[in-house]
Amino acid sequence: MKTDIQIGDKVYQIEISEPQENLLKVIVNDKEYFFTKNELGELSSIEDFHPSLKETEIIPKGRMEREIKSPLAGVISAIMVKKGEKIKPGQKVVTLIAMKMENEIISEGYGKIKEVKVKEDQFVNSGDILITLE
């Protein structure tokens, strides 16, 4: 979608597209900006985006440290990520056994693993921090 908008005496030519799921490309007067949408539809600016990068290599800018917490008490049976790894929404990060069932804990957004705070066979309570993201 391409349009012109006027703010005061200045006219801006704007084009908006969605080259990948949850990724918006906004061109303002021939300068490109990229944004990612979280699960609430809120936008975050992306720094250093290159069209050749895959979704998992996109790191939103300006985010505060985030945490992935355990939704219930149980035992960690598998950890699928490691420090420094880039993750995307829907990616499995930890498997937790609770009530004789395996529960896959997934990422809700883009990020980079800052620290994995648990180990396999470790018991965790509901609300315990499993992973911190940059």
C-alpha cells in the first residue's frame, strides 16, 4: 500500500508491506524501516535488518529484558535452546513433564537467549524463570 501524507507543509510518501509473517516494512521517502508485531499486535522497531536474513535472525530493538516462565510445576525433560541463540515466536524452547504429560514451552516472541536458568531433570514451580531474553 502506497500513499502520500502531509504533516504541516511537508509531504511524505509512505509504503507499507508485510514481506514475512509478523514483519512490517515501512518505506518513508525511500528510506526503509522494519517492525515486528508481538502477540498483542504491538510493534517494535528492528535494528540492522537485511532482507537476506531469516526470521530467526531478526532481533527487535528497544526491548527490555524478557523472561520465559514455567506455566506449571514439573520437571524439565529437555532444553532445546542455548545461550546466544536467536529464537522466534512459536519455537519450542523447553519440555516440561507435569502430571505424567510432556508440555512444550514455546517462545511468544523474537529474541536472543541471554541465559538458560534451568537444567534437565530440574524441578521447577509455576512462575519460575526458565530463560531470560535480551
